[in-house]
Amino acid sequence: MVLLFSLIIYILQTLLPFLAIIIIYNCFKTLRVNTRKDSPLILLVNKNTKEKIPIIHWENSIGRSRSSDIILDGITVSRDHAVLFRRDEGWIISDTGSKTGIYINGNKVNGSKKVSPGDTVDIGGNKLVLERLEDNKILKKSEKLENKSEPSVASSGALLALVAVFHFIAAFTVCFQATQIKFEPAIAFGLITGIGWLFFIITRYVFGRVGFELEALALFLSGIGILTASTVDLKAIYIQASSMFLGMIMFCLILTLIKNPDMAMKFRIYIGVLAILLFAVNIVFGKIKNGSQNWLNVYGLSIQPSEIIKAAFVFVGTSTLEKLQTARNLTGFILFSSLCMLSLFLMGDFGTACVFFTGFLIISFMRSGSLRSLVLVLSGAVLGGLMILKFKPYIVDRFCAWRHVWSYVNDLGCQQTRVLTYSASGGLFGVGIGKGYLRGVFASFTDLIFGVICEEWGLLIGISVVLCIILLGFYARRVSIKSRSVFYSIASCAAAGIIVFQMSLNVFGAADILPLTGVTLPFVSLGGSSMVCSWGLLAFIKASDERTYAARRGRA
């Protein structure tokens, strides 16, 4: 009887990777299909060339540069001449420091000015007329044909049920894998499923949003982390489940704040100031833990402020778009980023500093389009890295062990060698959740969580987790091209870039492909602040989906 029961448990364990692939495939298949069509909002008619330029985004850079959204020829056209953008009051054109300026109906524009349909805008000798779609019968007809069919939406309930089945099987294998029944995994499963369905009902029937693919993926990953933690103690379950719930609240709050880019721009200064103040509080009152002063104790709970500030970093970095493609557009963000980097330097959290810097590079490039500026920034980063190695000798030790961990098995390379050994022992399907040896190594549920998953859940589940996050990055890049506003495009790519890069540091650091930096695996690692941050960053990717702010029609 015991042998038969063990066989059933083994069969269920082998079933988990296939369920994981089905979940990931169904989510991303629907996300790939449901992208917005390039339907124009308004037209720009070039009187010189008779060309009709469809305007499909809320913000459009204009200039001679090949990176501009609207490319105009002429020696009097600056590389970065102007930005045409839509706001609540209508369409506005802004001069981005051009040499010859902008003229509307013969009057020179100083700064920004509203432009109405029928107005003639002179940019470097190119006379452009703003024209409504209603005035163009051909485009109007094609628009009607395009909008007749609604894009299909994955059955949100079915996706959530599939994720619940995956978590149920995983919890079942833990509850009954030993002679004594464990109830902690059942509690974890109940919390994951209950919170997940509550979140689905609220987003679906209160906020009226369609599509639950991204949320299902996040719930899938979060559940893996919580079920892994369920073998530690009840406190770990409650902390992770509560953090997931708080992350969902943050997810909804961010979506509400950035629903209107105008409103987001009004809040950016306040959010930036609060982020710097939070860093200051952490520097003064923070506790040193694991070599980093990145912890605040609040009512007995340890909080990492830098994790929460990641969402604020993306918010502030993407909220000023009137001066796209110009260096001046980045001045405030560079100052804010410098203060963040300085704070992280003082706190000794260089792994998180690398994550922030990656976000800075993505945002800076997408806002300015200048490779020269990025080269300059990277040169400064290399210099800063050399200074860190000089004044922080323990960082040098990590680099000394990198790629030579087997020469430091009992000290500097202890964690990485254990990850490599125990991960291999897990095979394709794992030794069973809670039965691994890596959990006895320091930071096993945070920095080394990928190794724990590979050992206990199996290599196939480990690969599924990595694949899920990588595909999230590809999706963000794809949907950013179709997004109405540059705000959503930049925010989506920055948030996804941070998630993917942090995952890479965690996975490759534990496997000795990169130096071990001590960052968490998004959604999965044990740590409430990391969980809240991961859900917050997901909101920026969700906002790029055109369906997010569309009126709900029918059932998903």
C-alpha cells in the first residue's frame, strides 16, 4: 500500500512540469494574439509631398533623425525638432530646442501650444496639416472594418483554475509524501487559491478589466514560492501570502495612478521625493543584515525599502514625455537616479544598485534615443565599479571566487557549489518539495531559491520559472510597440527589464555563471518586500495592454 501511494506521488510530481508548460503556453499564446491594431488616431498631411502620415501614438517625436516617429527631410529640420502629443485638452506640439522653430498658421510657437484639426504646422519648411479621420473617407471605412471584430480573450476563469490545479497537486505531494500528514502545505494552497480568486473577482467585476493572463502567471510563480516556503513554518506562509495580497493591492493602485498619463506626471515629483525620503530613513535607521544596510524593522517585520522604491523608480523615470529625444528631458531623472545610486552605495547593496542601473539604462535610451549618452553613462558606471572594488574589499572576494568556486568549496564558493551539486541531484522531476538538502545552506530561500526549486521540484520546473520570466520580457517588448502612449511603452520595458535582469542575477549568480550578488528571484524568493515589488512592477507591463483600460464587453 505504501509502495502504491509512493508511486502515485511520483506520478503527480512528473505531471507538474507538463501542467506548468500548459499554463505558460496558454497565457502567452493569448497575450501574443491580443495586441492592438495600428489604427490611427489622427492624420498629418504633408502639403509639400502630399503624404498622409497616420498618427497612432499619444506621443510622437518629429525630426530628421531616423529614430524619430515622424521623419521629415530638409536641412532646416533639426534631428530632434518637436514632439506632438495628445492630452486631455487636445493635441499639443512642443519645440524640443530646434534651430528654426515651429510655426502654427504662421505664428511662431514658444515652448508648447495646442494645435487643432485644420491648423498648418510649419516644421523646417514642411507644412503639415492636422486632419481628423472623419475627413478621410478611405481611412474611416477601413477603421470601421477593423473595429467590427473583437480580439479573443483567454478564459480567465479557466486559466485560474488550471493554476489552482497545479498548486493543488504540488500541495498534495507535500502533504502526503511522508508517513505523517503535513497540514501546512494545505493551508498554503488555501491561501494562494482564495486570494487568487478574490483578486480575480475584484479586477473582473469591480474594475471591469478583461484578460487575466499576466496575473495568472504571477500567481503561478508566487504559488511556487509560497508552497516551497510552506515546508519551513506557518509564519513564512502567512508572510508570503500576506505580501502577495499587498502586492495585488499595489498592482491595482499603480494601474489606477497611471490610467491617465497626465495624472501620472502630476504625481511623479511627490513619488520621487517620497522615494528619496524613504532611502534617507533607511540610511539613518536601517539595520545591517547579510552585509547590507537595507532593512527597516516595522512592528517586528523586516522591510527592504529599496524593493518598494523600484516601482517608484520606473514611475518617475517614465513620466516626463514632452521633451522626448532630448538630453534636457533626462536631467531630472539623472539627478533622481544619482541620489538612488548614492543611497544604495551607502547602504552597501550593490546587487540592487545593478538592478536600478539596468532600469536607468532602459529608460534613458527609450526617452532620449541617444547611444552616445549611454556610452558616457556606462563609462561612468565602469569607473564607479572600480571605485567600489577599491573601497569594498569583500566585493573583490566575490569576484575572486567567481568561476573558481570549486577551489573555495568550504568558504567563498560554499553556496554555489552546493547549488550545483544538489540541483543536479534533483534530476528532471525533483526529489520532492521539502526533501532537499540545499534548504540547509545559508540564504537557500532567497539568493539560492532557484537551486532549491531545481532540487525539490525538478529541473523542468526550474526551467519553466526562468522561461516564464524571459517570455514576460519578450511580451513587454512586443506590446510596447503597439501601446498608445510612450509612457506605457517605456514603463513596460523598464519594469520587464528589471524583472528579467534580477532573475538573471539570481539564477546565474547561484550557478556561478555570474558573481553572486544576493538579489531575490522575482515572485518566488522568500521575502515580503520582494513579492510586493514584483507585483508592482507587473502593473506597468499590464498597463501596456490596450485591453487594460478598455471597457469590459462580455465575458472573458
